[in-house]
Amino acid sequence: MPTEHKRERRISSEEHRAAYEAARAAPAEHKPRLITSRSVAPLVHGSGRVGRVNNWLAVHITKAVGTMWAAYLFVLIALVSFPQALHAFMTGDTYVGIAWLSQSFLQLVLLPIIIVGQNVISASQDARAEADHLTLTTLHAINVQQLKLLEQQREMLQQQREILDLLREAEVPPPAPKPDL
């Protein structure tokens, strides 16, 4: 019967797979890391000068457009052309009315509102990542302490076993059990 090869189904980097195996091999040595949006920004455009400029520009444009004030401004801009679109719609040119609604209003106004929503979601994800990191770091410290205690217990049990073996070799009888009071 042929042996089945275990296939890795996740798509991850070689570095991640190596870190994962190292953590599995020596869990007490692993240190949890905090990963936020800011820490992965260099992966998008690179960490060089051009990449930093692109990241900075993208973040600042997104922050400027991704506000409710931008949404209000875009509503006002869209309303400037509303009378012409309404007039065209009333005279039977439905195309102009639909074009105004989709291009001037929906696209222009929904863009900043969607960005605001994404910013709220991103902030909550970063806050959750920080809370999870604190929890994981605490659990890691507890696990390291538990592993040390278990190692100490193992050593004590080994010493007890060695003492019992020496007593058996010397043919010393075990002590009588104490009666329950």
C-alpha cells in the first residue's frame, strides 16, 4: 500500500514554515509577536525610499478621503450637477439621470463612506491583535513556568526512582503503610 504524503495546504513563506517548525520543536523558546497594519506596510510597496513614499502617500490620501467630512463634501459636489440631471430625467433622458446617480452620487459619496468603514474595521482588528498578543504572551509565560515545574518534577521522580533502585539492591524492605486515623 503506497504511503500518503502529507501536503501543506496553507500558502506561507519559507520563513514562516521554518519559524512554525521551530516553535513546535521548542515551544518554551517561542516568543509571541505583535503584528499590526503598520508592521506589514513595507510588504506592500517595499521598504526602500520609493516604497516608503508610496506607503506614506497612500495612507495620507486614504486618511484624507476616508472621513465623513469628505463624504459630506462629495455630497455637495454631487448636488451641484443634480438640477441638470433632474431636468434631463424629466425631459425623458433617463440615461443622464442614471449616469448622475451612479457616477456622481453613488461612486463619489460611497467611496469615503466605505473607507471610513474599513478604517473602523482595521482599528478594531489592530486592537484585537494587541489584546490577543497580550493574552498569548501571558499564556506563553504561564506555559514556560509549567514546563519548568514539570522538568523539576521529572528530575525529582528520577531521583526517587534511583533511591528506590538502590534500596531494592540493598534489600531494604519498604516501610509499612500508616493506618488511616
